Amino acid sequence: MMKRLISQTIAPILVISFSLAVSNSPSYGFSQSDLDKLLKTKQCVRCNLTGVNLTGTLLEYVNLEGANLENSSLYSVNLQGANLQGANLQGTKLQNANLEGANLKYANFQNAKLQRVIVQGADLTGVNFQSANLDSSILQGSILQFAKFNNANLQNVILQGAILLGANFYRANLQGTVFQGAILQDANLQYTNLKDAKLQRASLEDSNFQGANLQNANFQGANLQGANLTGVKNANLKGAIR
């Protein structure tokens, strides 16, 4: 009788305790209050917007410095002039987004989908694009010094006039990429695919092209002084400065 009474007493307590534990467990989705704050004030520093869907939203000049937007859906979002310095956009879907003139210094776009994105005239110093897909995007005239493009897809990307000092393109796909007039001094281009790339008048001093595929790449007027060309494939460096 006593055992039955104890059992009947403990069982509800365990159920209540379990319910409280679940209700108080941390949420791994976005914060609704943070989202409301962003949409109302356009100011949301270090906000939690993980996995949020903002497809097609107008977010010009918002302040999302240090915000967490990991795995968010930002298709066709207008982020012109936005402050995303240090933001986490890992795995984010940003196809057709407008980031023109945005502050993207040290932002993390690892594994993000950025096809056909406009990022003209933006500051992307130290940005992380490792394994990201930037196919057919426009980064013309942007600041990308020390940016990480390891294993990224930059096929047909326009980087004309971009500043890419010390950028790392290790094993990146740069087929058809436009680097005309870009500054790529001390860049790491080891084992990249530069087939059909346009590098006319680019500054490539002291860059590392070891093992790169240079088939049909155009180096007319490019400065290759001090560059490492060990083991390059299909190279035609006619018109280059060496």
C-alpha cells in the first residue's frame, strides 16, 4: 500500500519536472522579438535570426552587425548599404540579393549560396567565402583583401577592379571569372581552375599559381613579376609583364 502511494505521488512530479525542463530548454531557431525589432527599427546588432525567412524583404541600410543569420533564406533581399560586419551568414541562401555598398567586413559566408548577387563597391575585408557558391555574381570594385575563397565556386563572377590583396583562392573554381584591372598581389591561386578567366591588366605580383589550370586565360598586360608559376597547366602568358 505504501509503495503504491509513493509511486502515485512521484509520477506526477516527474511529469511536471519533464514539462518544465522542455519549456525552459534553449531555442535553436530565430528570436521573434529580434525579428520584430529588425523589421520595426532596422537596428538589430548581434540579433539571433538563425533560419529566418526574409525572402524579398527590403532591408536597405539595416544594422545587423554581429548578427547570427545562419541557414537563413534571404532570396532577392535588398541589403543595399547594410551593415553586416562580423555577421554569421553560414549556409545562408542569398541568391539574387542586392548587397551593393554594404559593410561585410569579416562576415562569414561559408557554404552560402550567393548566385547572381550584386556586391558592387562593398567592403568585404577578411570575409569568409569558403566553399560558397558565387556563380555569376558581381563584386566589381569591392574591397576583398585577405578574403577566403577556398574551394568556392566563382564561375563567371565579375571582380573587375576589385582589391584582392592576399586573398586565398585555394582550389577555387574561377572559370570565366573577370579579374580585369584587379589587384591580386600576394594572392593564393594554387590549384585553381582559371580556364577562360580574364586577367588583363591585373596586378598579380608575388601571387602563387602553383598547379593552376590556365587554359585560355587572358593575361594581356597583367603584371606577373615574382609570381609562382610552378606546375601551371595550359599556360599562355603572351602579353604579360614578367
